[in-house]
Amino acid sequence: MLKEHSSFVKQSIAVLDCFLVFIAFYAAYFLVGNHKELLPVMNYWVMFAGFLGFYLYFAWTRSLFSVLHFNWMSGLLWRIVMIFVSAGFLGAAILYLLPDNHNSRFLYLTFALIAFCLILIEKLLIKQVIAQIRRNNLNTTPIILVGRGRDAAQVNQEICCHPEWGLRIIRKLDLSISPAEFEEILKSYYVEEVFFCIPRKITTEGYPVDMYLQICEEMGRPARIFLNISGATFYARWEYHEFLQRSTLVSHTVELDPDQILFKRIFDVCGALAGLTILIILYPFLALAIKLTSKGPVFFKQVRVGKNGKRFVIYKFRSMANDAEKRKEELMTHNECDGAVFKMKDDPRVTSVGKFMRKLSLDEFPQFINVIKGEMSLVGTRPPTPDEVSKYQKWHHRRISIRPGITGMWQVSGRNAITNFDEIVKLDLKYIDNWSIWEDIKIITKTFLILFKREGAY
């Protein structure tokens, strides 16, 4: 929500912080070494590693790297102080357990103080840069504002008067809009959140907001309500937040805490790096085979729909003829799946090399590039095409409320044996509602077993 999980930016800031902490450590060693005899610097590596580890943990869980999130700018100084206090005490506790020849209290205090100053200066500079970028209407969060009356007008005015918040209202909708029109707008726009500035009932006859909230819920779009509201949805979770100095409740069907986000991203990056290593090894052989057996590029690139409707370009080894997309329409009558997905066992567009690659899922390896870029995850839901999404029923949209994956629940639960699209979506929603890092490991393990048995792919 509101770009608080922008992986690339968060990781870049984390890397920069690691570098600054490293500089602080060597600066402290140099300064203290001029006044006090110290052992060689490598004797104090535990001091550096321990403090850095605790700092990264507390900085991540307290959103110190989430510079694109609106709340990042509030209470910044106090948050940095508390992070350093927490990391400092835990780091000192570890040093207390070590022999004296690996410890220097004065060095540790100097190191922590210099690191604090460097991080504080860095964060204040980033705050100014981000504010300036947002004032230029760049890197903003697209939202839809639904409502009427004084409260809605004030929210609209405050957002417009504070571009540094990074909020961009792409549509203002009056309460007269029908649920069907509202649903079509959500389908048509890349929207991170919907702001509702309305009471649950505004006339004696009643104006229920529940239908609109249920549309957001079923399509996986976060909704921010600027009032007290409850009982409007069936299974979305609600959280209280102070936002724009108002009491709001946020409903969401997908939300991972910072620790879960961290573990999943580390898991993705490690797996993607291993996959890219294999990709580099396979590339010369597969590229040559693809070029020798059919005309066209080595890689197949296609626009897919990712989290919350954001589009990206997916990469695969080309396993079909170069005109495969043009020939798709004439083959639609042979579609073996019911609903918004196309599957055909003996697809004439697949090349001889393509059949071999698909049997071993070798064509999927370039997708590790998408994982590194943060557009996909190792495990998630299948990324659909815009054409497929246009055929979705309302409740189908919740399957794209998370980052899509290279493999997922559908792929390890029968894959091509499941021909009903509704059943595929139900498997995806089961994964979304019951996610855990162990579930990801379980799905990846099953994926490898299926590959070794050469089942399911065609």
C-alpha cells in the first residue's frame, strides 16, 4: 500500500546504510587508534557485524527504508534514535559475552555515535530529495478519492497542498457513481489505494458503502476509510491507522508484516541469484538451439499484469514460433481451459526445441530477471496477460493483489489437469490467505519433484 513495499528502493537504501555503517566503523577505529592502543581491526569484526545486523533488523521493521511511504517522514528523528538505542544495547550485550581482546567499549561507543550521525544526515538528505521529487509530481502514489462533503473536500485540499506526501489523486468520484461503474474504473486504472470519505449512510433511505468496499475486497485493492466503520466486509482484515491527522480503518486481504516481507525478499533474491547462475550456463546452448530451429529472437517478451494491476514485461526463452500471438485467436476453439486462461496440449505454435524446454521448464529461467527486479517472486500466482484480466470476474482480481510468481499452488496441484479457471483462482486465493515462508519452501520442493518426474508441463 502506498508503495511502502517498493523493494528496489528499500534495498538500495539498506545497501547505502550498510556502507555508511562500514565507514563509521573504520572512522571510529582510526580516531580511537590515535589515542588508544588497539588490536588489528579484524579483531573487532564481531562488533561491526553484530551492530550492523541489529541495526538492519530494527531499521527494516520500523520502516526506515520505506522512503516512498507517506508516514516515513513523520517522527523520523525519534525513530532513528530508538533504532540506534535498540541496536546499540543488543550489540553491547553480545560484546559483553566476548573475551576482552575482542572488545573495546570506547571504540564501540565512538562507532555507534559516528554511525548515528552519518545515518541521520543521510536520512534528512533523502527526505529533502524525496520531497522535492514528489513536488515535481514524480514517484507518486495513484489513489482514487470517493466521497462528498466537507471531509472529502478537506482531504482533497490537503493532498493537493502537500505534494511532498507523494499522493496523486487520479480520479475523484462522487457518491452517485454506481457499483458497476466503480468496478470498471478499478479494472481500468493502476490504483494503489481507494480513499472513502463518506459515512455508511447519508440519507434516511440509506446509502450503503458496503458494496464498494466489497468490490475493493474481492479485487484485492486496499481501501482507506476516513471514519469509524465495521461489519462492511466478510473476510478482509481491518487495521486502525492515524492518517492525515484523522482516524482511519484500512481493510486489506493481503498484508505481510515487515519481517515476513524481509524473509520473502531475501528468499527470492537468493533463489533468483542461483537461477541466474544456471541461466548464464544454459544461455549459449539454448540460444543457439532456438536460433537454428526457428526465426525470431531468443527471448520472448510479453506484457503481464502484476500486483494490483501494475504492468511489467515478462522474460522467457522463446518456445513458440515468432508469430504465435497472431495465431492465438484461430486456436481459441481448442482451448482446454474454461475461463480467462489459454491452454492447449498439442499447440502447433510450439517449436521442437520449445517442447523440450517446456518439458523441463527451461523456458521459465529468464523470469529470474523479473524476480531480481522485484516484479515477480519465486512463489506466487501466475502472471496473467491484460487480455486475460479483461475477462476476469470481480472476485478473480484478488489473485493479482500480490506479486506474481514463477511457480505457485496451481503448478504443484495438478497444473494442466485443472482446466477450470475458477478452480485455479481458488488455489491462488488459498495461497494468498495462508501464506508462510514454509509454504513457499514446500511449493518449491514440490516444483522440483514435478520437474524430475517430468509431469504437468506442455
